[in-house]
Amino acid sequence: MITNDYEPEELQFVLPEVVKDTFPLELTFGNAENEKEIIKAVNEHFNVMFPENELAMRYMDNFEKDEIRKKYCELVEKELPSAEAELLSAKEEAKRLKANAEEALNSVSRQIKDYAAKVTEGTKEKKLPPTKTFRIALNGYYLFYSVINGRVLLVKAEKISSYDKSSLWAQEDRNRTAMMELFGLDFPAVEKPDDDDFDNEHDMIPDDSDDELGNEDDLNDALGCVDSDEEEN
């Protein structure tokens, strides 16, 4: 075990080559018998200063190098693996925390964008009361009216598809008449389709429509037909 005050018997200091080639590496005062006499001779012959806390670099010997080598080998064997494992664990934890933080940030960002889009659009869905919402065919549109807070409001409109128009002429005509009689609103008269128009339109109905239609009343409702009793009413 090396001690802090250990030094090799032969000391070699770190000096530039030009210095070693120019100046003597050792001064020998032949008449001085001890260090005290050496210092006395220096004072007598040189103009000198004695600096405090000055440091010089020297070379280590093999014993010192071996002792230091033992220290770092011990660190490599005993402490380095645990330090590396701790660093790896910290990196994994940091990666997990980063992923969680990024997900949280993305979630908040998505919410902000969604809310901003809603504000920009300025619309919001409303569930309509089924027993107070009705649909009528009028002037090429399905009009949805709903009774809300005692008022009958137009809440939605859909253009009637081309293959439904001819079959709904009776409904549209009756609804047009009702609009005039009840509210004084005049809409263009509906042209009654001929049989060819009805047949062509019927051919455009999807093949699976028969599966969805039930009895004759269901078929009449789907095609917009109104029986004579209803027309009289």
C-alpha cells in the first residue's frame, strides 16, 4: 500500500527538452556539507527569491504506477458494473418518463386543437327528442323539424336523392299545400311523375331494399305513397 508521502529515491522532474539541453539539471556546491550550507551558498552567490506554495511535476516510478493501477482495476471490477447498471436504469427510467411526458403533451395538444376547431367551426351536435321531431319532404328536401322549448324549429335539411324524388311527389304535394294553408308559404308545385319515371326510379332502388321493407304499409311509406283515406284527411 502506497503512502501519501512516498517518493522514489531518484526524482526526475518534467522539463522541456530545450530546458534540459540548455541548463544544468543539478547544481553541486562542493564546499557545502549539508542543506543549510547549500542555502547559504545560494544566498551568497545568487540574487534569489524563495517562492511559497510552488509546485513542480515529477515522474512516478513503477511502484507508484502499480499502486494506482490496482486502484482503477478495483474500480473496474467492483464499482464500474454497478455504476453502469445504475446509469442504464436511469436512462430507461428517463426514456419512460420522456415517453409519458410526450404522450401527455400530445394528448393536451390534441385536446387544444379539437377545442380550437370546435370554436372555429362554431357548431355542436344536439340530440333531438324522438317523439317531438318529424321529417317532411318539400321542394326537393327532407326537412327535419323539432319541438324545442315550445317552438317548432327547422333543425336539419337533406337534399332528396334522385331515385327518391318521383316516389315522394304525393308527400311533397301534400306538404306544399299544408305550408300554404297553415303558414301562407308558397312553394313550387310538384310535377306528378308518369309511370315510366316511377318504373325507372324503382329500378334504381338498391337490390337489398326488399329485405329491409316489410308489409305493404312499409312499402308505401318507403315509396312515399299515401292511400286515399289519408289524402281525404
